[in-house]
Amino acid sequence: MTSIACIGYLNLEDTEYPGQDPVSRAPGGAALYFSAAARLWGAEVLLVSRIGEDYPQDILTQLAQAGINTEAVTTLPGETMAGRTAYDEEGRRTYEMYTPPERRLALSPVPNDWPHSA
């Protein structure tokens, strides 16, 4: 079986579509999507990310139950990376990052975040 380390952000996203109720604080982020896709294709997955104290623990539980190794997800004091995506009637997308640059840096994974034997 192929082993993959998925390294990146786990976000909480607000999404708005015209004429629909907005979706608030949904799990997102490239690390989430990549790890889920890799697992669906049969890879053994180690998810490496940093989250804030507000990240829903049930999402991490669901990932682990799906066979994604979440032992390298580190919880830091403060908030998780967050933003808002809005789509207009023509399908154009705008994105607003809620997280300030210094917090994005703190939430960026570093080499010591994952076991080097993985």
C-alpha cells in the first residue's frame, strides 16, 4: 500500500451561494481534501496540520474512523485558520481570509510536526 503524508492547513470555512442559506464553519482546507482523496484511492495517509482549539474534534474522529492517521495534527491555543467564500450569480468566486498573516504563520506545519519515520 502507498503511504502519503498530507501536509497543510485544516480550515473552517463559511460559504455563500446566491439564493441559499450560508454554510458556516464547515471543515475545509487542502490538507483535508487531499487526505480524503488519497484515502479513497487506497493510500495509507498521515495528516499533518496545525489547528486551533475551536476545530471540531468530531471531524478528527471521523477522519480517524475513515482510516486517516491524525496523530500529527497539533492543536495550538487560539483559533483555526478560517475564511469565507462567496459565489455570485455568474459563478464567480471571491474569498476573504479571516485569519491574520501572523496566525497563518503560526498554523503552518513545520518539519518537527510529523514523525520522521513516517
